[in-house]
Amino acid sequence: MRRRWTPTDACCTSRLLRGGLAPAANRALTPGMRSHHETHLISRVGWMRAAVLGANDGIVSTASLIVGVAAAGSPKSAILVAGVAGLVAGALSMAAGEYVSVSSQSDTENADLARERAELASSPEAEHRELADIYVGRGLTPELADQVATQLMEADALGAHARDELNISEITTARPLQAAWTSALTFAIGAAAPLAAVALSPAAWIVPAVSVLSLIFLAVLGALGAGAGGAAMLRPVMRVVFWGAVALAVTAGIGRVFGVVA
């Protein structure tokens, strides 16, 4: 016989939702409720961070390199060579750096999971109490927390502890290859923008053309990043444009000084 849904059940479900338990657990405690689909942008945070970082670095570093070389009085061919070299070196550097750093995060996660797996095998009662205490800290009564911990550990003990004790979830899990290729690809795309400005501009207009177009590209990047993350656009746009302008001004000044000295 199907159990009737009561206000007490609704109260328990509300507590679980505030505590951040898995959607499967929430669905199990809400029989008869109408399904409700939500799309949260936090699921994009992994690849979006690498993409924004790669594209921003590609535009700023390559444009700054080009402006610095051009301000020193170098010919257009030398400026193009420097820009292409910067694109290739930067993309490979971004890929290697992201892979190494995110792999370190992945190694740490795997070590913690292995330690947690061993603790679950050797001290299941202590791990159960630890999980229940977490839910008590989130607002559940000790009795309900004990029931929730029992049911979640019966379904997936390691998954429950990974999510609620170690804060490791599918969204936050480190993905080294994804970070590496995303950063390299977006760096190359970002670096291609100032290179195109060099190829299409007369030698005398390279510095202003690259500077203006790069700031426009940075503004577009800031707007796209904010839109993909569901945030307001003004602050991200101002942030990337400001620091891009600083980098361009500094490298142009250095190029001018060394060009005069040479």
C-alpha cells in the first residue's frame, strides 16, 4: 500500500535540500511530487574557467608581445614571426601548465578517496557517525541524520562521504585533459585575433590597430564569459579591459625604450 505524503515528509525534504544532499536522495523522499527541472550554470565552471583563462591569456600576452616588438621599430615580418611564435609557445605552455596543475588536484582527490575507502572498510561505524554529524550540523535532528546517513551509505557509502565529507562531486572533479585542450585551443583562438590585426594593418598602424582591436576582443570575451556564467556583464568587461590596457601600455613603453636604446 502506498504511503500518504505528509507535512512531516515535506519538512524533512526541505531540510535535506538545504543540506545539499544528492538529487536522488531528494527524489526518494518526495513521492508523488511533480517533477521540477532546473538548469544550474555551476556545471560549466570546470571548462569555462580554463576557456576564459586561455582566451584572455592568448589575447593579452600575444597582443602585448606584438605591441612591444612593434614599438621597438621592428619590421612587419619580424612582428609576425614573434606573434606566431608567441601563439605556439603560449598554447603549448597553457596546455602543459593546466594538465600538470589539474593532475595534481586529481591525484589529491584520488588519494583522499582511497583513504576514505580504507576507513569505510576498517571503521564503518565511525564513518557512519561522522556522516550523521555532518547532517546534524546542516540542521537535521540526530534521529533523522542517522536515518539519512544509514540509507545513503547503504546505497553508496563512498559516494556519500566523497560528496558530503570531502566536497568532491561530479561538477568539481578534476579533469586534466579537458583543462589542457580547452586552454590550448582558446589560447590559440585568442592569440589569432591580434595576429590578424597585424596581417591586415599597415606597418605604421600596427600598434594602435592591435591595441584597439585587442581591447575590443577582451571586452567581447568578458561579456561572453559573464553570459556563459549567468553573471552581470559590466564588471567582467571592465576588469579584463583594464588589465589588458595595462599590459599593452607597459610592453609598449618597454619596447619604445629598448628601441631607442638600440
